Amino acid sequence: MAKCVQKQLGNFGQSRCNKMPGRIISLIKTPDNFRVPAATVELGTAAILTYLNTAATASMATRVHKFPEFAGMEPQMKAPTMEDTVYSYLDVDPGAYRWRFQLRENICIHKALYSHKAYSGRVIFIDHEGQLFGTQLSNGDFAGHRINMFFPEMMTLNDGSVATKSPFVVSLRSNLDIDKNGSLIDFEGLDSEIYRLIDTGIEVQNALGTKVTVRVYAECDDTGIEGLVSADFILRNGAGNAQIISSINELGDGVYELNGTGLVDGTISLATPALLSVKPYEFIGDPVAVNVP
């Protein structure tokens, strides 16, 4: 038989704690099962940053995504529903937390945003004071607020009076994630150091039996990616077996000479984001063909 449990009422005594969420300037979108262990939180901001950056470069299924700073925010709250009868005034539904955020970055960011449409997952908000605003789980772990909708809207275009923006709506699944279990972490402004992966491509400029010349670049603006080392490149033959890169010459603007012996036709790509020596980049698409004359 189900039992009614008397809830412990909170006290309102004076406290030196004056923490409240500030103006929300960004968010971290996470899978539903992502959480920062309580033990990691206890270690402090540096440990939390390392944990988040590991998650930001993980495989797509477990990756977290730090968003650019917002250009605007509009509350879209669902008000509580009450039933007003002759006999009483009854609460029916507590309402819902909802917001419409806006980004103003570039067409690449808009298209990336559009791919994030979801009806599950979590969001950790970041405020202007450098705090992480999430929810505390029953075991003490820190997690994002559960969402029931993350909906990217169509771009709003410049009409001569307002700037072009990329809007999206976030609706939380339960008000309890904030009203009962809300949790703040003072992140000391380290949110700017959370990785935001940059889509990266490779162009094969020349291929010989002793040297393959490639250019590695950011997909959106064609900026050359510099500072890579030989271990960052994955060079394979037609059978999928690794070809040895004996040395590497960096020529500037993302151009690299990959030197070897007896190189043959195959493909080239980059290591996963977690293994790249230079962050925060991710090679997207299929490995690029290498054709040796």
C-alpha cells in the first residue's frame, strides 16, 4: 500500500549564501545519462573543466556540446494551471520552464544548431557570473536539467531594424529540476575554456611514393589548421592497413608533407578529437582518397 510521506519544510533563516542564477549567456547540451560525479565537483573547477572537456571530445553518442554565447533570450514560461470552482481554487499543473534563446554567429553555426533538434537530453546553463546552473541528483552528482524539447527555429533575417539571428526553444521536462533540486557551481569563468569542436576537412594536394602533401582546414572559413604532428594523421592503404609516416614537414597555412617509403593508394583522415594533439578539431566525413601515380 502506498504511503503518504510528510515532506520536510525548508527554513528561511538568514544565511551568508547569496547565490542565485545570473543572466544566462550559454548552455552545455548533454546526453540524458551525463553527469559530473560528486567527487569531481568536490575537487574543484579545474577537475570539472577537465571532466567536461573529456566529454566534449568523446564519441558522438556520449559527447556534450558547449554553445556559443547568446545574442538574446526571451522567457516563454508556461503559467501554472488552476481550476477555479464554486467550492475551491485547485492547482492542476505547476507550469513549465521554457525559453527562446538566440545565437548570432554564422551560417555554419546555424546549420549545426539545426541538427540539435531533440526531445530528450539535458542542458546545463552558464550565467554571466561564470556559474554552472544544473540539478543535483539523489546520489549527489551534478547534471543538466532534463528537457522535453530542444527546437531550433528558422533563421530570423535582417529586415533593416533587427539583426539576423538563429533562434531555438528549450523546454524543461520538470520544474522540479530547478525548484526542488536546482544546483549552482561557481565555475570561476572557466566556461570559455570548454572545447567547442571545429569541423575540419583534408585536401590532398600531391601524392608520391615517398611523400603525400595535404592541407588541413576548418570547413566553415577555410582557415588552415596548424600544429599537427604525424600521429594526428591516419594514412591507410587500399586494404585498410596503416601506412607508416616516418616524418612530417609543416609548410604553413595547414599544409603538411607526410613522408614515408613505398606509399601506395589509399585514404587519409585524422585521429579522433580526443586523440588529436591540437584541439578542438574534428575531421568530418569519409577518409579522403590518396592516389599515388
